[in-house]
Amino acid sequence: MTALEVAAAACLLLGAALAFAAGVGMYRFPDTLSRMHPATKPQVLGLHLILLAMWLREPTWTTAGTLLLVGVFQVITATVAAYMVGRAAYRARTPDDDGTAIPPRDPRG
């Protein structure tokens, strides 16, 4: 195994772990505004680590250009989507509603 393969494997595992953590956070957080954080930050970083792992496996300029475009578009779309979801949740919120479409979980199980 070369150093690039080891680095690619480490980036891939760390990126997958961050994507998994984002999924767990989406399930565990109680309302829409809280769920926006794991839906954007760790998910985007996880994707960028996976893209870096892909580039480390095939370090060519063609691959780098394509993966760079994917990464930039992901940052732009995740930011805009989080803003729009947050704005809609904030505007739809009432005093007795937390602004989420998913009903709160029963604490008893």
C-alpha cells in the first residue's frame, strides 16, 4: 500500500463517519432549526473528504476539476437550501408549534 492509498482510505472512512453522524443528528435533534446543523455542516465536510479520497485514488487534473466542481456546487446548494428551510420554519412557527413537520418523539419510547 502506498501513502496515497492510506490517505484515501482514511479520508473515505472519516467522510463516511461524518455522513453517518449527520444522519444520526437529523434523527435525534428535536426541531427543524436544530436539524439544519447536521444536515449541512458535517454532511458537507463528509462529502468533501470523500471527494478528496476519490482524488487521491486518481490524482489527475481531469478528476480534480470534476471533483472540485462537485464540491463547490455542494457548498452553494447546501447553504441556500439551509437558508430557505430555516426561513420557512421560522416564519411558520407559532407559539405552540416548533416549526417542524415531524411530530415530536414520545419521551417514553
